[in-house]
Amino acid sequence: MLAFHHPPIALDVDVQRALGLQNPAELARTIRGTDVQLILCGHFHLQIVSRLEQATVWVTPGVVSRVDLTARPGTERAVHGPSASLVHLGTAGVPLIHTLHARDPRMGRTVYEADEDEMRDVIVRLGPQPRG
């Protein structure tokens, strides 16, 4: 199992592609043929599951807020929605993952909203820097 912050996968969302792991192909080459079966990540405040080579990739939802994918493309809205992942590794080598949702009277209320200009600024400030 590997665990780190930046996911090697992304939905078709500009900010995820910019702020996710910048070298997923290198990670794929590194784990190919190894016994790595599970990659645990965070960062996107959104529950996502996918595969990278032989490994299941699990992106856990945020512990305070979650990104609302119904926001207009190019923008971002986060809502209260505290969650966590319970990962059980004793199931015949196959991980069993469950999402726990905390009770919060503010569930679904907006934490922040960012328009297209703000999201472009986030990508420029925090995304990969040009080489050279």
C-alpha cells in the first residue's frame, strides 16, 4: 500500500489535473509488477476510485468539506460534508473501503465558492511551474 497527498488520477476538471500528482506515468512505471495493490490519497476533497496499473486508487473525501461537482464548469464550490474513509486490509488481500459521513447540522451549506477567474488564479499560483 502507498499513501500520499496528491492523487495520480483526476476527473475531467482543470484544477484537479493541475493540482494532482504531476508524474502519474512515472508512478505507474514504478509500481508495475510490484505487490502494490492500493494507493490512498486525499487533496481533492472528493471521493474518487480508479486504477493505476494493478493498484486500486482511492481518493478520500474531505474531513470538513467536499467539492460540489454540480458547480458550473471552471468554478468550484465546496459544501460542509465531513467524511472519512475506513480501510480494511484483511479481506483476502482485497481492500474493503467504506466512507463514513459525520453528522453535521451544516451539511450541504456552502463553505466557499470560486468563480472562473479565481480558479485560474489558483491553478497559476499552485499548479506546476513552467520549466526553464
